[in-house]
Amino acid sequence: QTASPAVAKPSRLGLCASCHGETGMAVMPGAPNLAGQRLDYLRQALKDYRDGRRDAPVMRAAIGPIGAAELDALARWYSAQAPAAASAP
Amino acid sequence: QTASPAVAKPSRLGLCASCHGETGMAVMPGAPNLAGQRLDYLRQALKDYRDGRRDAPVMRAAIGPIGAAELDALARWYSAQAPAAASAP
């Protein structure tokens, strides 16, 4: 699938995409698909990782001290992507 | 969308469905969509909730002492569902 044109590509997307894919279909075992995920859930998950309420070593390393605008941009990006019909197990 | 016929409906699905929907499109604010999510991720998330490595009050209350077979059935069910094209925010 192609990326949604309605939402600007976040500058920080590259690091996320290395596991979750640029359009939110995961490319790494253990990583979840994010395409079309609910915006409220993605925002909360990113905040929880940033603030240590949710802990996964790779996410702790990847997210760092992310600002509110960047966090919002990433959540909006992935929520706006269309999930692919068949997901790898 | 209709439920996938390839995977048997788990007996315990009702409680999950009250937030995540029967086909994995969330019906409750704050709950993530699970339709088409990667099977390995869903299995790990359920184990993490069951064993306390991941904590969310509603999931702690909902999951209880789930057995391996039930856990696997739920992960397989939601992973096998087709995500709807447009997800509520």
C-alpha cells in the first residue's frame, strides 16, 4: 500500500519504520502493526513509553525524550495509514 | 466485516469483545484495534498482561489466570480478523 497523503510524514519516522514499517505494517518479529490503529491509543502508548509507564527495551531506546509535537505527528501518521489486508504472523 | 471462518471463536471472546470488538475493531475509547495484528505480538501482549510485565488496570482485571490454550485461541482469533479500512479515531 502507499502512504496516506493526508498527513505529513514525520521527520522522525525512519527509526520507527525500521520495525513498524513506514506505513505501519511491521517488518520485525515482535513488533506490532500500527497502520490504522486508533489515534488515542497510539498517543497514549507513546506517552507511556516516553514516561516509563510502559516498558520495552527497544522502545525505551528508540523513543528518548520525544516532544509533544513529534509524538503527535507519529501517532497521527500511523493512525492515518490503511492496514494491509493480510498481515504476516 | 464478518468474522473469519478459518479460526474457531474462542469461548472467552465475549469479555474481550466488549472493548476490542468481536472482530478486533475497538468499540471503547482507549482500547486498540486488534484485527489483523501480528500473532506473535498478540501472544506476547497477553502473556505480559497475565504475568504482570505489562500493566493496564482493565486488562489486569479482564485477563485473570488465563491458560495457555485460551490465550493462544484469543491471539489466533484476533490475528485472523481482517482490519476494517477506516478506524474510528
